[in-house]
Amino acid sequence: MKTEAWTQAVRHQLGLGRLLPLGGPDDGTWITEQAAVRALGRAAAEIPGVWLDSLRIGSAPLEPVSEPAVRPPASALPPGPLRIEAAFTASLAQPLPETVDQLRSTLLTAAAERLGLAAVTADLRVTDIHGGPETGVKSRTAGRAVGSEPEAGATRGSPRVTGTGPVRGPVGELADVATGVPGVTRLTTVLGSRPVKVEDHDDPPGRRIEVHLAVAPGHHPLEVARAVRDAVAAAATTDAPGPVTTAVLITETAD
């Protein structure tokens, strides 16, 4: 049973993909690749005649990274420029170079404006061309993260990130503060972890907090995360042994 649980946990992590930095080093915010891919897939779905086959987001090669102001979630990428990699099927309804330019611009703009990702490049690969008269756009990645691993591939849906039950005590109070911030749909769990983690340390004295959450429609993920960090840090300062630092991991977004 332990082996089966471990296997499911690994598959879940692969489904979530990488943990991508949002904003800059001082923002203390990350988003799962799964959530980011879904958001970019929805943006690409607005381009007539384009079908996304795969979409991945990761650190841009040979670009400098920064030390985050807070301790990041486990295995999270450091703040720095990101690269989008996408494979897609295009239509003959318009010249291919125009489609490529439109898709690249759409992905980079959506990454910056809808999410707050520091994406600097988008590498695109055309996998097929169709000649149909499609006027609406479909995206095979709009509903799920698509990656190179079989567990995160286009042939199966990514694992759901579930909501949480009531949390009691001081941690529960911080959870209530976080969920009370406008734009927070709910707190979420990743790999069975608690939605709010609190760790006090003595050398140097201080308190580290990590919050996992889903963002509601109509709200910018990075702005919501900043508001959560401010609210949680203010609530936790009264009894903290020292300075409070707060990291936020966004696991879901919605248009």
C-alpha cells in the first residue's frame, strides 16, 4: 500500500508539472505548470485554425536566475526568465508564418498579462497542417497540462487538486485570513500537504508560511497572491518569534 501511495503521489506531481515563478524575486509566488498551461491554452483557443498538441513552460536556457526573497515550495524553479515550448496543428486558411507569429504573440502576452509569468521566448513547432474551414479554435491543452511525461501527456487528464476540510487552531486562523482575500476561490492541497504550512525557526528567529490556493475568475493571479501574502503576514506577526515570510503557490486559475 505504501508503494502504491508513493506511485500515486509521483503521478500527481508529474500532472502538476513544474512550479513556475510568478513576478519577480520579491513576489514570493509560484504557479503550477498545469494551471499556467490551462490558462495559456484558453488564450490560444482564441486563434482560428490552431490546435495545440503540447505545451510546456520552464526556465529559459542560459538566462540568469535570482534568489527568491522567501523560501520557495519544494522543487520550485527560481525566479528568472521562462521559455514556452508548444507544438500545434495549423490551418491553411492563412499563411503559416502569420499563424506562427500570432500564436507566439498570444502565448507571450497571455503569460505576462493574464498570469504574471516572465516568459521571454516561445519556441513553436508545427506538427500538422489541415485545410478545413474551421472558424472556432480548439486547444487540446486548454483543459489539462500537457508535458513530455506519460502521466502529464495529452492522452489522460491531469490529477485534480482537491479542496480542503476545516483547519483548526492558529493555522486555521491563517487559512481563514487567506480565504477572505478577494480573488481566492479556496485553499488547495498538493500531494496531501496542508493548504497552510507554518514553520517557526530559531536561527535566525522567524516564521515561514506557505499557502496553496485557487484563484477565482476575473482576478489576476499575481495580484491575488500579493494580497494574500500581505494579509497572512500581518495576521501572523503578532505571535511570531521573528520576521514573517510568506510564499504562495497557485494551483488553479479560471477565466
